Amino acid sequence: MFKKTLLALAFIGIAASAQSAVLLNENFDNFEGLGSSGWIFNNASTPGGLNWFKGAPDQLLAQSGATDSYAAANYNSSTEAGGTISNWLITPQFSTTTNVLISFWAKAAFSEGYSDSLAFGVSNGSSSLADFILNTSFTVPVDGWTKYSMSLGPKGDGSMARFAIHYNGLAEFSNFVGVDTLSINSVPEPASWLMLGTGLLALASLRRRQQR
């Protein structure tokens, strides 16, 4: 009985892990196709200039894949040296019915006396910039691709979100930044039948002790 219960729980564990789902996995291999797949580029810099663009291998090599397969932005996000950068890279909508884990990699190109800043956060599915709640802006490292992540708790049936990466700072002190390998995954709560399976295991152990 005990071995049979263990076998049943093994199948339950496999089924539970199978519930996890990839909501978005973007390696920026086809940068030109992002707009048609629901991505939004919004350059709200003052004054506005160049939007996010396909990676430039002479500045940075991609974190994975082809050397230019990443999203890039630079000081030309604003057309004036004294301008203020506010350049947004926004994902398509995704479900927040279950727990969600979001991650991406970022790296800045080195240039003496310059640095690049990012912030990131989510909205309730809106693409309006005012609806995004962002974390504190941070300086992107130049010595290697660095992974950043955030998690969201379940928001209920039918709930949606968008994730945004915000390139920001003063144009005259900024240089070049890249974003690569962005993934969004649902991480469901343990199913009730999985907890029931744990109870069955405990019951089988108790019966085994009684038989002894």
C-alpha cells in the first residue's frame, strides 16, 4: 500500500509541475516583429528622439542567441544633450490569475563618465504610462549581463497585466543599454488534490505503523 501511494504521489507531482505555463518568452531574435505581436514602444523623452531598436554588436553582444538579438536604447532617446530620457519598452498583456514570475537580463556599454539607468514594473493591463508602478531606478552594470526579476501574486480570475522596462536619465550623461531574454511564467498555487495526496501519504504511513 505504501509503495502504491508513493507511486501515485509521484504522478501527482508531475501533473502539478506541468501546470506551470510560459506566458511570454522573448529573445528579441525577430525585433522587427515585436510590434505586430503586441509589444509597445513609447518614447516619452523630452524632447523625444530615437526609440528602442535592434541590438548593435559593436556596442554589446547579446546575452544569448545571435549577437544582435536584444533590445537596445541609447542617449539618442532624446534629441538634445540637455534632454531627459523616458523611453518605454512594454510587453503584450498577460494573465495574472495565478502567481507570475518575470525576469530579464540587462547590460550597459562602457564609456568613461557615462552611465545608463533602468526601472521596471507592471500595470493592470493598461498601456498608459501613468498606470505603471515602477521600482526604484538603478544603474545598469557594464561588466556583464545581469538578471533582474520580480514576482506578482494572483490577482483573480480574468486579471491582466503588462510589464514595462523604462530607460531613463539625462541624455548628456547616458550612453547605451541592452535588454535580453525576457520571460514571464505563471506559477500556480499547489492544487487541492496535491495536498490531498500528501494526506494520503501520511495515512499510508500511519497504517503501516499500525500493521507493525
